[in-house]
Amino acid sequence: MRLPLLALGLTCALAAGACGRAAAPAAPAPVSPAPAASATVGAGPPTAVAPGALTVHLKDFTIVPTEIAVPAGDLTLAVVNDGPTPHDLAIRDGGGTVVARTQDLAPGRSETLTAHLAAGTYTTFCALAGHETLGMRGTLTAA
Ligand SMILES: [Cu+2]
């Protein structure tokens, strides 16, 4: 007697939304390359990078790269704690105001830090007590 199987097949066919489309992958989002406009900055210092292209590594007790040059405007940094202890990355302007700061990152953790920077010279540092003095300090130039 094959009726139960047939009925099962029909049920599935009628409920195509559940049987078929549920497994269909979502349409892939179009991926556009990073804007090429900022690439012209590459004519400047060798440390200049396009926004979104730079990863900053935190270690005991240093920030790599120490010297960062970026175009003024929107900044995106991928911040990774490569050290064995927690660190964060903060940016302060020439007046001492902190304009951006990550969470405290446990070893191995990372965070994307975004900021909108006017042209100028900034200080990158770890805001955890004593870490800047121990060497976690650098310079970020936005031009
Ligand atoms: Cu630190």
C-alpha cells in the first residue's frame, strides 16, 4: 500500500515553501571594492593606507604600527590584541580629547574602531593604567 508515501510526497510538494525554499541560500549581497578615491594618498608617505585597510596590533607593550598615516575623514581600524594581557586602543587629538576608543580587549580579541578625524596629528595609546608609559603609544596623522 503506497498511499501514505504518496500523501507524504504531495504534502511536501504543496508545502514547497517549507520543503524547498527554506534551504535556498539568500541572494548574495553585492560586494563592492573599497573606494578607489583614497588610493591617491598612496603617493604620500609609505605608511599611508586607505581607510579600512589597516590592522593595528596591540602587544605587551607596544602598538604596531607605531606611526600611522591616513586620509582625514572616516577612519576604520581593525584592532587586534596580540598580547598575553588585556589592552585597548584609544585615539586622542592634540588637545588631549579622546576621540575614539575600543573596549578592553582580552588576549586574542579584536574590534573594529571607527572615527571621523579632521586633519591633524593624533596620539594612539592604550588607555589601561600605565600601559602608555610602558610603551603603548604611537602617532596617527590624518591629512
Ligand atoms: Cu595595554
